[in-house]
Amino acid sequence: PDLTGHEKFGLGNVKYNISRMHVTAVELPSASISLLPGSGIKLVIGNASLTINMNWNIRTWMFKDSGRGTVHISKVFVTAIFSTPLDNTGPTSISLTSCRTTSGDIDIKLNGKS
């Protein structure tokens, strides 16, 4: 989905819009799944990265600009625990019990008219 909003900076508001976001690369060099006896499944992803391309535009009382941008997020670590009920009374279900995510580096490149 597009991101639209405004932020107050110093002398005025900055209106922004980020649109046409596309994930262009995902790397999962270290991923594992393990069973947790009697409770569920543990997913661990280490040192992952993600690249997103997008359009952007900003507008202030003084100027406006727009262009294309790239966001590269690296050193992403995720640990997620999923619970799986062990009863046989219906269809198998799975729910997210806990999730912890950290990212190390974010590199943002904006190309615009200004």
C-alpha cells in the first residue's frame, strides 16, 4: 500500500507520498525451522536483506520534489514462535505467539529533480 502523511518540521509541514513500492530482492542466507515439543514451531532467520524500489514525492510551503528511490535493509534478524494446537477436533490451525525482529543497516537513495 501507498504511504501518505505529513510531519511538522521547524517552520512548516512536510507532506509526503510513497507509492508503487516493489520488493526487488530478498536474501535469506541463514534460516532454520525447529519443532518445539508440545507447543509449536520456531522460525529463525539471520542476516537477511531486502531491497525495495518506490516512487516518492514531498511538498512544503517552499518547494516540492519527486522521483524514484531505493531502500536496502540489511542485517535483518527474525525469531518467530508459532503455536499449533494439538487437538484433532477440526482443521489444523497456526497462530503467531511471539516475534522479534531487528535490523542493522538501512540505506536510502532518493533520486529527484532537485
